[in-house]
Amino acid sequence: MNLTKTQAKALLWVFLGFLIAGCPRPPEMPDRSEISTGWELQAVPVDTSLGGIFFLNDKKGWVTGNKGVILHTENGGKDWVVQETGTKVLIVSTFFLNEQLGWAVGDRGLIAHTSDGGKTWGPQSSGVKKDLTSVYFINEKQGWVTGVKGNLLSTDDGGLHWQKAEGDSRLTMNSVLFTDPDHGWITGHKGNLLVTNNGGKNWSLRETGTNRDLLRIFFVNDQTGWIVGNGGIILKTMDAGVSWTPQKSSLTSLLTDVSFVDELHGWVVGAGGTVLQTKDGGETWEQQTTGTLQFLTGVHFTNQNMGWVTGTKQTILYTETGGEVPLETANNPS
């Protein structure tokens, strides 16, 4: 699929999870009370689109959004509170090492840092003005940030100083993840996948067998991982990323995020209210009823039952059943 420059930019915005004003509204869904679903809407104190999601455990989590929004919960999302960030730009990704130390990144080179669990956020100087897309820290000192136009940043002092790595200025990098201090991954547009085996000193291209845009990557251990992206693509590796095999999603729409709790049980989210679930490591994927047609932008599960999904139009969905319709509801539909 070859995208024009305009289409590529629109696709990036969808991936980040925020539809700009004036985009067509999704078709109206029936009232949620009339739909059998394993997902429930959580109330949020903001009226904006939401994207990046990060949970430390089944109680403590953070969600990022448009207009400088960071939301935090201490009780699994029963209550979400706004954390002041001091900015109004789009925040797309957040990462926490523990309950205190966290970072968030977003548009216009924004990097924010907290050392008190998000009670206060302060800026760190990225040295760039381009939009940033993902953040990952290996430990309190070593961290990485990806962005558009070849922007790849690293720090070895907790973000006091950020260095820009040399790279292809045409490449948009969508997410970064490390499976250990040496082995890291970066997904990019047009099927690009970068890998390092020496802690980021050097990055090299890894063959993926596709030219579709690759958005999010997730490893459940050092050998087994998945990538999702444009055109309904799902790729899986079982050999630490040496080779990648396509899995059948039965979709051609955009898939934006992926979360697994073990080698068998995982979920993928995407455009049009899409949530896919697998119980066999991705050999088969089944679509779940979510009760929404919003763009779903992030997903995180802490075990086989408990998970959250973020999306446009202030959407946070929550499940305690792995997203499946509870038996009593399925047997006694409204």
C-alpha cells in the first residue's frame, strides 16, 4: 500500500490516537445498554482524545492525551485524576520505572519527567522540535525516545541530557522497546524495524517481509514478541526477532497497539472500535464486541482478565473478563 504524503500524515495522527477537529464522526452505535459486551466505559475528568497507556500493576496506571493531558489512577480506573503537566501539546507516550520515576513524550520535542509519581511534572530539554512518539527506560539512567523525521534520542543520566543519534531523516519511528539492557527494537514506517544488540551503540535494519507501517511492538519474554501496524498486519517472532511470521487478523484496518500476558493470551486494538483477542499465541484471533466505533489507540493487560483500552473522544474501556461477554449476560441478553 503506497501512501501519499497527506495520507501518511493522517495515518500517523490516527496511530497517535487523536482525530483533529473536523474529522468525520464515526457512525452512531446503539445504546451500550443494548449491547452485550465484556467492556465497560470508565468515567474520565477530561473531554479530549486519549492515547498512551501505562500500568505498573492492576491499581496504578497513567493515560496520556491531547491538550497536555496525563490522567492517573490509584484504583484500577475507578477514579481518574488529572496530573498537571504545564503544557497544552499532545502527549502520546509515558513510561514509569516504578511508582515515582516516569517520563512522557509528545509533540514539538516535548519530554516531561516526574520523580513523585506525577504529582509534579517538569520539562527536560530534548534539543529537537519535531514530534516524539515513544519513550522507554532500561533503568534510572538509560532511556530512549523515538520520533518523526529520523529523531532518535538517548540519555545516560536520567534525561538531564539527551543525545540525538544519527539516522535516516526520512524515517518515522513509532515505538521503542528493550527486552534487556543490550537488546532493543524500534518500529517504523514502510516495514522498517531497527534492532540493537549492544544497548543502542549501533542499530541495524531487520527484515520483516512487509512494507506496511509498523506501529507497536511487544515482547512477552526475550524470545517471543509481536508487532502490529497498518493494513491489519500482525507479525510474530519466536526466535528473539531473527525472523517474523505474519498472523491472520482477518482485518485490513489500522492496528495500533498490542498487549500479551503470557505466550498464549493477548489483545490487539485498532480503528473502528476494534479489539482482537487470542488464546493460542496468535494462531487465531477473534474480534470482541466493544460497544464503540472510536479509534482505539492503546491497550494494557495485567493478567488474563484485567485490562484497559484507550481511544478517541475521552474513551477508556475496562474489562475484568478478558474482554469476553460475561456468561450471565451472554445467556440472558437484554
